[in-house]
Amino acid sequence: MASELYNVIDALSREKGIDPQIVVSAVEDAIVVATRKYYKTQENLRAELDKESGQIRAYAVKSIVETPEQIEDPLAQITLDDAKRIDPAAEVGGELRTYKATDVLGRIAAQLAKQVIFQKVREAERDTIYNEYIGRVGEIINATVKRNEGQDVIVDLGKAEGRMPKKEQSRLESFAPGERVRCVISRVEKASKGPQVVVSRAAPELVTHLFQTEVPEIYDNTVVIRAIAREAGERTKIAVMSKDKDVDPVGACVGMKGMRVQSIIRELRGEKIDIIEYHEDPVTFAEKALQPAKVSRVTVLEGQEKHLEVIVDDSQLSLAIGKKGQNVRLAAKLLGWKIDIKSEEEKRQEVEEQMRGMMTQTTTPIESVPDLEPGIVEKLVAAGITTVESVADMTPEQLEEVPGIGPKTVEKISIAVNNYFASLDAAADGLPDAGEAVGQDVPVEEEARELEASEGAESDTEAGETAENAAAGETPDEVEAAERDDPEAESAEELSASSDVEPGEEGGQSGDEEGLPDEPEASSESVEELADEGQAFEAEVIDGVENAPLADEGERIFHERVETPNENVPDEEEPGEKR
């Protein structure tokens, strides 16, 4: 039969919710402290409670050694001979108990033992509360409001008190003492006054629990809550998905005429709730999460870092962002992605900035244009024009303002720059170089055919002129002499000959450093053609032809000139006229 003392200890243990052995150990430790204080000793003291009799005995414990030389601490060790004087059954390595009388302990020792017992019980109680609630973090519990301490609300959890800080409360809620509320165990903290259980009414788990309570499809796991984002007192976004294709997840959460969701809104004191269907595709999920705003398009900027760009119409931008950024902030929490939201106008301006940046970044040194002479390049660089793009953007008038550059040089620069860009375009399209195609030589066969056609036309023309002269009574020698004497006819023939030159013969190939020649040059083909026609050329023209073939004496044709009687007689000179 248990003693009366042990029965009291057992009742106290049940009241505090702690193990009775913890209380027994506290009583024994209290007796040890009181005994040491009374006897003023530093011996190793122990105490034990007799469950049957209720008597508490205290004793000193010493370990037994064989010889005095082995004793290191006289208060904790004793030799075998000394131990056998007290207990004949003592052995080396055993313990010797020396009992101390506890009935002589006075009021002061009893008061000290009381304090030790209370302290041990409080520590055991705190550990019990901490161990109980630390495993229930995130659980929904029913609590009763006890009082308000400043902005915090103290609630009764049954075995302990919970504290609801201001940040864990909804701004729409206020509590009165005695009111029952449902809250979430947010965390358990160890403090000097004992464990502090912090409860919350702003946690998303509260909304999840309310939906599990009100929606049977969520309770039986037919509809699953995949994500939830909440700002307490303002708005909550919840994403749901159905495992059964015949069950509409959003409709199941809303209920008939909104009865289910309205019950949850009343529990949350009017907090707005957006129910969204979950999608695995982040683009589609983002469009749903930003409702009620209408999204134009969504672009994934970085898949690894989970970064999205959302473009909305200018009229939908404020709605998509929400009040103080609430809508887009909740959508980002719901998706777990970073969201950049922009209007169509902002995106257009951004693209224009990027294009301008790309255009300014693309620069080609002016020295990379092969057709520009070094002197021209030096003049352009001296004027601060160092890139091909800057030259292309300048007008001819602006180029002429550069010192040392005239109209002809501007024309050379224009041709060189155009050929450079044409070669770049041709290289990009996989075509032959445009500079090679501009001044390409005519094939020999085609040139021969053109030469024959021109000779036939000239022979026909000469035959017609001969017939006209015969009809007029003039001989060919007279006609030729008259043409030589008429300088105006010679200048007209030269002008017509220069106008008949084809563009391909007039200028050099694209890429010549000299550009377009200032004076017409005769080619070997034209010399042969004129030699066949029997026309004589002056020596300085033939000498100016590069690689001109030497004419044989037999091929040269001299036309005798018929002198007229009055040919060498000069005309009368007009006053001021100079021959």
C-alpha cells in the first residue's frame, strides 16, 4: 500500500500533467540539498523515498579502494580496512553508504526543500508543454479568448496559454474575452517564463482547414488544394485541382449559389477569396492567377530562376497590379515565380530602346571600307568621322563641309560606302560580291556580235551618204576635205562619239582606287575598229592608249587633200577678232 506522501505526489503529477517519477526525483533532490546545508558537508549525498512507508532517507556514498595510496579524494573514497569496520561485507570497487539522520532537519531546511520541489515541478511542467505543442505546429485548434495585453490577444489552449501577436491577426477582426476562435499553432518558443505557444489567425493553413471543413470533395481528397497565397484581411488566392475529370474543382469549392465559400468568408470576417483552377503550365497558370485582369501574353524569361514577363493592355495594367500591388504579389506567391508585369506601351518603348541600343552598338571602323583611299580616310578621321555608319548617315552637303573633301570626293565616298554595304548584303544572302558584278567585263563573243552590228550600221550609213553626195555632184574626197576644214563638225563628231560610249566602257570596275576617269580613254577594241574603218587618228591620242597595238605601214591610209584656189587666202579679219 502506498504511503500518504506518495499519494499526494501522484495527485500533483496528474494535475500538472507530468510523470510521478519526476516529482519523486524532485523530493529526493530537495532532501539532499537540505541535508547538505544542515550538515555543512561536501560529501556525495543521495536520498531515496520509500514508496510503502513514505520515509525519506539520506546517506553519503564513498567508493572503496584497496590501499591508502589509491585515495585521491577522501570525501569520495575510503580504504578497504576502514570500510570493513563499518560494513564487514564491503569489497574493493563497491560503495559504502553512511546514513544521515533527517529527523533533525529544521524549518529552514524544510523551506529550502519546498522551493527545490516547486522549481523542479515547474521545469518538468514547461518541458511537458513544450514537447506536447512542438509536434502540433500548423494544427488548427479551438481556443478561448482570455484577455488582451496591449495589441496581443491571450487565449486559453487548455493545458497552456497561447499568445496571438498583432501581426498574426486579421485587420478585420476584433476579439472579446470569452469568445471562442479557431486558430493555427504558428510556433512554440522557449522563454524564461516557460514555453510560449504562438497562435495565428493570418496563416494560410487556416483557410485550408476551413475549406476542408466546408467542402467534402477536399476532405475526401477528390479535389486537392495545390497552392494558396494569403494577405490576412485583404484577399486570398487558392489554386485547386480535381483528380476526377467529372468534378469541377472551382464549382465544388464555390458550392450551390456560393454557399460553401460564403460560409468561409463569414468565418474570415469578409475577407475576399479568389478560387483558381490549377495548371501545370506556368503560362496558363499565370493568366488564371492574375484574374480578374485580362492578360495579353505571358513570356518565360528564365526557366531555371522562374522568371515570367506578363504583358497586359494599358487599360488593364492597374487592375492586374491591384491595390498597392496586391494582385500581382499574391499571384507571384501562388505560382512561386517572379512576375514582371508591363503594359503594351511600356513593352513597345522597351523594344525601341533595345533596337536603338543595338544600332548604336553596331559600329564598323571607316578603315574597313576597301574602296576608300588612305588620304580620304585620314581626312574623315581628322574630322571625327571614324565609322562607316556615321558616314552613311551624312548627307553630301555635310560631307562637303569636311576640310579637303569636294564634290568628286563625295561621289567616290558614296560609291565606296554603297559597294561596302552591297557586299555585306550579298554575303548575307549567299550571293557573289556586288562589287565584282558592277564592273564586270562583257564576254568576248557578245562583244564581237555587237561590233559586227555596229560596223554594218555604219557601212549602211556611209553608203547612204555617198549616194546623196553623188546626187549632189560632189566627190568623196571633196566631202572629206570639207569635214576636215570645219572645226564645228569635228567637235560635234567628238561630242556624239563621247555620248555614244556605253556606261560599262566609261567607268572602271567597282573598287578602282581612281574612281571614275575624268577623261575618256580609248580601248584596244575601239582602235582596231577605227583602223578597220579607215579613219586616221592623231599621234597623241594613240600614244595615250594603254597597250595600243602598233599599226603597220601597210595599214595606214593617208587621204590626199585637194587644195582649192582660194584656200590659203585668209579672210578679212574683223576688228578685235583673232584667228
